[in-house]
Amino acid sequence: MDYEHKAKAVADCLLSYKRDESGWKVCKKSNDVVVSWRPSSEFPGNVYRGEGIVSGSLEKVWECLKPVPNGHRVKWDNNVKKFELLEQITEDISICRTVTPSAAMGIIAPRDFVDVILVKQYEDGTISSNATNVSHPGCPPQSGYVRGFNHPCGCICVPISGEPNKTQVFSFFQTDLGGFLPRSVVDSFFPSSMAEFYSNLAKAVKSLKDL
């Protein structure tokens, strides 16, 4: 499998989601965060887009978000129980397994996901993580977990001109949770879990010592 090509295509895809304002329907709005959705062109579900301002420098926000084993993400993100590196492809591209806990009061059983992840930096200081599902010989489906599939997803951290202690964070989720979940459970889970993602990220950034 051409992991590099697949990972780079995801980065282009997420940028297009960020730039294309058409068709998004707002499903949750709080102080600093807007979550919207539109039908996915990747699978028979939705793509969800979060947009919010997080108090903290881009370095701090990225430190909390970056997809690395033993990183901060597993400590603050309630939807990430375990994060394992399966293979490092290049300096910026890796194959990882993410384990999620049960959710929605136990209706959603524990899942695992195997993704290729590209970390990409742009000239204006923007940094992003870009992921999509792949198969990997080192990680077949395992008992105790429903294998889910992430379609192009990730986070884009954008510096705000003149505001070095604030960061604009875009997040994109389009996940086939696998199994036999009622659509209503899935549709109610993502908007609330994304709003929680932003509030937990803000708390994690605030608790970080100065970088």
C-alpha cells in the first residue's frame, strides 16, 4: 500500500474541507466553538467540522494535539484510551493504532482504528495532523474491540495574526464506527463529543507549563 500517497491526499482533503464553506449545517454552538456537519462523500455517513479559538500559543496547542505515543492526547482526550505506533514510514508519516473506550453510556463498545497519519507544516506557521484508515499486517482486528474506520480526518492549528497566545483549531471527524449502531446514536454522539474535545483541549493547554 502506498501509505505516503494516501497520507498526502488526506492533507489536501482536509484543506478543502476548511476552505469550502458550502453545505455545512451547524449542529452545536458554544462560546468559542462551532460544530457543523454535511454528508460525507467518503462513506454513507457525515463529516463533522469543528472550529474554535483556543487560548494558548500554537506550540502549546500542538503539544497537546500531536499524534505521538505517550503524548498528552491520551491524558486529556476522553475518546483516546491508547495510542500505539505500528510503523514509522518517514519522519512525518506513521501508521498508528488508536483505541477508544466505550461511549454513550456503554451503547458504543470499545473500538480500535488503524490509520496512516501525516504531520504537515505550512509556510504561514499552520500545522496539521491528517489521518485515514489503512490496513497493516502488524495489526489485524483484535478480540474485545470493534474495528472502526476513519475516513479523512484530523486537526489544523492556525496561528492568529497579532494574537500569539491564541490559536484557531479546526477539527474534522468522519468515522465509520463499525458494528451495528443505530444511526441516531452516531449522529448524537459526534457533536457533543467534539464540543467536549474543545473544552478538554483548552483545559489541557492551560495546564501545560510554559514552553
